[in-house]
Amino acid sequence: MSGRTVDAAAGPDFVPVAEEPSHVELFANDRCRVYEVRLPPGHVTRDHLHHTDTVYVVVRGGTIRSDNLLGTSSPTRPGASAGRLRPAGWLARRLLVGWIRMPAGTVLWQPHREHPVIHRVRVSARNREPVRMLGLELRGSEPAPRLCSQPGVRLESTSEGSATYRLEAAGAVLVPGSGVLTVIRGEAVLPGAARLSLGDTVWIDRPGQLRVEAGAVAVLTLLGR
């Protein structure tokens, strides 16, 4: 991440994230607003403002960089699956070259409410495919429900009002409340719904059961009110 200055005489030349053309809203309700970001190789976004706490999920990875407006930054908390070495490597690469590689399935949480950030995202021209990410802007403040411990279920991160899990070939999973499900690999099935495959993102509005098939990976963020 690098800092940039702007010409004060030109005025603020940025837009809210909801108006940045690459950030397309999928759905919104009283718990969250979910948008998808598709960034083709070589793409550069407009400068845009994030001011709502957000969970990020990388659906298709790639090499990117974030150039922040000087004086704005937001702490990043990687999901548990990143381990300790990968975030350290990201930090080193940010400091040395600015570019980092985010693999599919990466989960990040950023407290933009307390730490608003204005930035532009650059995508490496060497990427073979567009980078795809989801942003889950959190609107609730009550504690989120939790999944029961079972094989194939890993708690990635928590924040005020959210709990994000990685589901890896987990079989049947009892979802205790509302949340957002995204398939990263393979297929998942919700009762009474079509099979979900790579990149599919759905709102789960009530408790129920889902099935994560063999070889599949999905990310589920449960939300409080």
C-alpha cells in the first residue's frame, strides 16, 4: 500500500464506493450491502471512499495494489486461513514493490467506519483472468450467530456484527441465522434451491441446512442485526 497526495486546488476527486463503476451492487438489506468487484488485467479503478466496516472475500485471485490517498488507511485483518507467514509476506511486498498476490478464498476484514480510506486499486497486466472480489458492508451491530464446530468448518474472522467461516468439503452444515454464502470452488446446495457453483453469491434469510459437496470450498458470513 502506498500513499498519494492530490492537488488541493483541484478539490477532492473521488467518489463513494457505491458509485465506483467496478463495484457493482448485488443486493442490500438491513443487515448488509453486498457488491462484486471485477477487475480485468491492467485495470485501474477510480479513487473511491470506503467508510463502512467491510468483510472482503476473494473469489478469483490475482496480483493487485492499493494506492491510498495520503493520510487515509484502514487496518487489515486477514482470515485465519492466511496463517502468519502470508500476511508478513504481503506486508514486505507492499513496502518493497507495492504489489501483492491475493489467492482465491482469501478473507479480509477492514474497520472502515473508524478508519475511512480513499484509494484506487491497480491490477497487474500479467494476470491471466479478471480478479473477482466481494465486499460485504456490515450494517448490524448485534453479535452474529455461530456455527457448531465440525470437520471442514473453520472460523476465519469475527467483528462486531459478523462471523465469517470457510467451509471446505464440510458436508451438511446447519446455518443458525442469516448470512451471505459465496462458492469459491466446486458446488454447494441450499434446500429448495438450485446448485450453487463458482462465484455464486446468495443471501440466506433464515436458519436452515446447506451442503458443501466433496472438493468444494465456500465462504459463509453470518450477520447480527
